Amino acid sequence: MKQTFVYISCLFIFLFTSCHISKNIEKNTTKIAVQSENELIGKWKLVKLTGGFIGKEQNPPMEQIQLIEFTPTEMILTVNGKEVSRTTYSLNKGKSIHQTEEVPMIFPNGSFSIGTSYEVNQNQLILREEFADGFNKHYERLEKGDDGIPRK
């Protein structure tokens, strides 16, 4: 009888601490996602590409201004001021081919199967395509009201 009591007590302690730890992990993950989303919100201008099949640094195609804008719910891609795509997105951590630990990722249309890892450092954004020979796209944050088009 004493042995059964000990087993049941251990089981309750294990279940209680497991639930508590799980809730803390969920809270921390949500906090990271919200913080990262706030860092992403705004317009970003593509300034260089690295990687790809050749593996060297490249400038964006000449005469082409590529912007990506993050709203709280959508990513909007524009080229030379014309909207090319608009999609919803979700933020979460995921497995990366570039690192061993999970990293912040953007998942288009709420699909958690294929994502793009990202890194925000002040006014710099790097989007990393998660496949072999994928590009790393380097962006700079635009000021409010800036359309990214240079004026002569």
C-alpha cells in the first residue's frame, strides 16, 4: 500500500510539473513570435543576394527595385512599384538547413511545411531560403513614406 502511494504521488508530481513547464514554453514561444513580428512590420528594400548555385554575392537585377512589406497579417512583394504577390504568413521556430538548432521562420499561408528563416539586426533583414542552392536575400528597412525608388 505504501509503495502504491509513493508511485501515485510521483505520478502527480510529474504530471503537475510537466504541465507547468509546457505552459511556460508556450508562453515563451508566443512572446518570441510577437516580438519578432513587431521587428518585421514595415517596408524593406532588397540590397543584395548571396548564395544560390554560384554562391557569390550579387546586386539585385539592374533597373529593378524589389520591396517586401510586412503587415501584421500579410507579406506584400512589389517590383518597381507594382504588386507581384500578397500572402498571409505565420511566424514560428523551425528546423533550418543552415543551423543545427531551431530558428525563427516565416511560413507563408499558414503552412508549416516549407518556411524561410529570417534574422533582423536593427535596420537589416536577411531572408534565407531553406533549400540547397537557395539565396540569402539582404534587405534594408525603409523609412515611413519612402517608396524605395531613387530620385534624380
